[in-house]
Amino acid sequence: MAMTMISWISAITVLTGFLLISQGKIGPNSKTYLLLNLLGSIGLALSAFATKTYAFVLLNTVWGLVAFITLLKTQKLETKEKNATE
């Protein structure tokens, strides 16, 4: 039951990011979009692992890693730009 709830919440989280970016409300490198993808993919990967659907474990793990790496790069770039203007 708990894993079902996690998978539903996670799917809604990823889809919310997709909706927001599709509607032009946020950009592809926005923290909001990246965090929604990261958090959603973690939940979906856990759910997939619990049900032994390993293709979806791989898909969501890679999805989350891409979001995490992009989030780090975005944060690093923002810090670099902030330091350059000081």
C-alpha cells in the first residue's frame, strides 16, 4: 500500500514538472523542474525496485542522475556568476 502511494505521488511529481515546462511556466534548468524530476524519479525507482521491474529502475535512476547532475551544474554556474558580479 505504501509503495503504491509513493509511486502515484512520484508519477504526479514528474508529470507536474512536465506540465510546467510544457506550459512555459518554468525553464529546463530551473531548480523547480530539476527537483521535481529528481524527487519523482527517486520514488519511481524505489517503486520499480520493490516490484522487480528493473528496466524502470534503470530508467528512473538515470533520469534522477541527469536531474541531479544538471542541478549541481546549475547551482555551480549560479554561484560562479554571483561571485563574478561581487
